[in-house]
Amino acid sequence: MTGIILGLILIGGVAFFVMKKKGDTVMETPKTKEEVEVDTYKESINRLFTINLVARKNILEADVLKFLEDTIDGMRNVTEEITKFKNFGEQSVMFSRIGERYLPELIQGYINLSQTERETNSGKIITDLSVLKSEVSLIEASLSSSATQDFEKTGKLISAMFKKFEGDV
Amino acid sequence: MKNATKSTNGFKMDMARMFDILRGMKIVPLDQRHKLSLLKLKKGSFIQMGNNTLFIEDVYTYRDKKESWTEFKMVNVETLEVSFMEVEEDDSIIVTLTEKEVPMRKLPHTDDIEDMSEDEDGEIVVDSETYYYDDDYKAKFSREGSTKEEKVYFYDFKSDAGKLLTIEEWGNKEEGWEYQAFISSEIHESSVEILSL
């Protein structure tokens, strides 16, 4: 008799945990497309802020900061819209690469230089930042035309220009 | 989506403010920072404390008969969280960082606090830590850029661990009194790095 009672308690316990686990699973609702877009947008803007913060804390040269911040502001203007175009071709991939790779690497590389090396290289970083800013401006112009076809076309152009840029870096 | 939009708008406003604050930072070269004194901090300065980059949003001065000290209202540039730091020049520079505000409901009645100050004795327990009567005094408060002065009365209590419970009494008899209480602790001057003045 005791064995039966213990058995029932054991089965009840297992059933409780299985149900609880099932309930927990049901609670985790997958994120909607809009929520994912919002998360991506926030991540991108936060990343740009971090790049700007690191630069402000480490770079004294006003002209370098100006070119960097112009580029960052250009990106801030289109980040929300470009997030919605995430699945619309390689220009959005390129845009992500600027924020996630090119800009941080460029800035960190410059920060790592000695003061003398910075003086020699400030012209180069400004040129590189200008290239990035032009790309962002092109993307911004394409987005404002709201024609996906044109957007795709520009993407190909940017892609070609980036191959050149990657070669420089 | 309505909620997502709402939260995105709040995020956008916060980020715009954070970028605005950041763009005011004009960094002092690393090799010159050690020459700077915390007494030189002013509205618009930036400091680094641990991993936190803080912007001095406002500066308050307190003066009593014998001395004066400065309080800085600071905004964390990455979180927009507000905190306060006091700097006072004695034989050395004393830096006190406010840890948190204590709700008045957690403290004894203000009449009892006044009794403690009259007796120059008494203790208050906050979050299991005992603070013993240390001092009470009045001061005049002013903001940077303003000539207007307000009267404030302080009741200081100290814990064995060196933490400070400060109860501030603002206002007057006619319009009524307002109280605020804070826990703070002293930090070493060297733990604050001036990034931008």
C-alpha cells in the first residue's frame, strides 16, 4: 500500500514538473518582426554611441572627431529605415558593416597609434572617414527615393566601392 | 507595435540627449590630467569613475559660517542615471559620493531627529546599518550661475563603517519644511579622473 502511495506521489511530482516546464515554454512568445527590428535598431544606435564615446575619450584632433561624428550622424539618420530593409540586399549588409566593423576598427586603429604616428596618419583617417560618409550619404539618398529598384542598383555601386575600401584597409 | 513605437520614441529621445551631452566633451590630454584638481570642476565637465563616464550637469555650493563645499549633479552619459558627488577642501580634498536617497518614511519622525540633535546623541537604523548622531549645522545653498540663496539645515549621522546618513531640512516655518535623506560614503580623490573641464 505504501508503495502505491509513494508511486502516485512520484507520478504526480513528475507530471507537475512536466506541466510547469510546458507552461514555461508557452510563456516564451517569439518576438514579432517589429520587435526584432526595434532591437536591431537600438543595438545599432548603441553601437554608434559607444564608438563616439570611445573616440571622444581618446581622440584630441578636432578634425578627426568632426569627420567621425558627421559619419555617425549620417548613420543615425538612416538606421531606423535601413533596419526595415534588412532583407533587401547587400547595401543593408554594407551599412551594418560600416557600424559593426569599418568604423570601430578605423577608430581603434587610430587610437592605438602614438601621438607622432597620429599626426602622420590624421590625413588618411579623414580620407577613410570621408569615403564611409559618402557611402552613408548614397544609402540615405537611395532610401529617400523609396524605390527599391534604385536602392538595389546603388547597392551594387556601393559594393564595388567597398571592395576598393577593403583593399585600402 | 504601439508599445514598440512608444519605447522607440523614448529611446530616441534618450539617445539624442546622450549624443548631445557627449559632443560637449573636450578631452584633456592624458599627460595633463594629473595637474587638474576636482575643485576646478564646473558645469559641463566630464569625469571618469570606474567604468562610468559622468557629465557634470549642475553645480551647487553650500556655505556655512566656517567653510564651503561643492556638490556636483552628475549624469552617466551611457545610462542617463543621475548621481551626486560632494567635494570639500580641508587639509586634503574630501570626496563624498551619494549612494542612494532614503525615503523619509524609513526614518524616525522629524521631531525625534530634532530631539537627537538637541541631545547631540541618538541613532538611526537604515537597512540594518546603524548610524550614530555626528553633527548638525545650517548652510546656505546656491546654484552655479545664480545669486539666489536658500537656507538648509543638515543632520549628519555616521555608521561604524564610515557611511554617512545626511538628512536635509529645506524650507521655512511659514511655508513648511521639506526633508530629504541620503546615504553617502567617502571615496579617494584618485578614483575620480577628470576627462574634460
